[in-house]
Amino acid sequence: MQTRFILIETSHAGNVGAAARAIRTMGFDDLVLVAPRWDNVLRREETIQRASGALDVLRRARIVATLDEALDGVTHLCATAMVARDFGPPTRTPRAHCEALAAAGAGQHVAFLFGSERYGMRNEDVYRCHAALSIPAAPDFGSLNLGAAVQLIAYEWRQALGGFADAPAPRAAGVPESAAADGQAIAGMLEHWERSLVQIGFLDPAAPKKLMPRLRQLFNRARPTEEAIHILRGIARAMAEPRPPR
């Protein structure tokens, strides 16, 4: 589903960069700025720094003079407003509205509208929207940074669209993957721990109770790697070694 994020009269360059980073992490790249404070905001150093690598979003972003220009092709417009407006669109939480919107099916061109840091959303802009999204927050402190608000909305929309397929976290270059330890290695490590725990007086072999079965379950749930087993054996060895007085 086509998605656009629109920032109105943004006054801080860093927030433009933060917004670019926020939508990029959620797989979106259509950013439009309406009458920002700086004409060159997309090239300002603070913007680029806060984008943290989302330079493709900044390169593609557009600056327009009016909201009308930002809405070309948009079929469903969502305001972000903490306060409901009389005669305005219905106010919904982002999660509830995003889920309903995604369930309605493809074919929509959705845009999320964010107001200025200084005064938020103007009534006339909110009235143009199909829904007003109010992010649940503490009743006595509902102020969100613009970049944080964009991140929350982008996350909820991505989740409503199905999220991302589960994938393992990327491994740093040059770091080999450690194999999972087998049952024999875990059993040997637990025997080592049992001897050390007895030696330091933590485990009474005459009344062991359920300590070792519980430790076994703990390590089974943890699914330690071979490297982790070596570390745990080293800890057991260190526990049992006599230490000189300090």
C-alpha cells in the first residue's frame, strides 16, 4: 500500500533527519515537507547527521509550498493530533485505525500528517483528514518529539501491514557463528558445576533438593553455545579454586 509521511512547517532541521530515519527503519521512503523553515533543510548538516544513513529518503524527499501539493494521489489522510477537534474527523488510536485501514485492503494511497513543533496541527488541516490519530500517553505529560511521533506511527502502520518476516539479527563481519552445545556438553558442564557448588558449600549433596534439575532446565531454555559452555566451565573452575586472602 502506498504510504507518505508529510511534515508541515517543520522548524528544526534535526527533526527532518530523525523523521527520515524513522520511516526508513520501517521500510517507507516517501517524505514530503510543506513550507519548512529552511529551504535547504534536506542538505543541512544537522538533518544529515540525524538521518543516520537514511540518505536515500532525503534524496527522494520533496519540498512543497502548500498542503494541497503534498496530497497529490493521496486517498486516505490521517492527522496526528493529541486533542480532538469539534466537527473534526473521528479520533482513533494509531493501532486501532491502522489495523482497520490495512484490513480494508489494497488500493489506498495513505498519508500521515504531522504538524509544526511550535503549534501542532491547524484546525483547517485536521478537518481535511479522514481520521485523527492520538497516541496514548501519560495524561499529565503527552508531549512527544516530532521524530518520536513519526517513529511510533510508522511502526504501527508497518505492523498493521504485516510487519517484517522474522529474520536473525545481522552478524558483524568476521564474527563466526558459534554452534549450539549438544546435550553431552551441557551434561558435562552441569556435573562440573555440581562439583564446584558442593566444594564451595552452596550445594549439600546429602540434601540437594531440586537445585540441579532446576539448573538443567535453566540451561536447556537458554540453549547455550559451545563457547558459552567453555565460559560456564571456566566460572565453575574459578569458584572451586582457593583464593588468597585480600
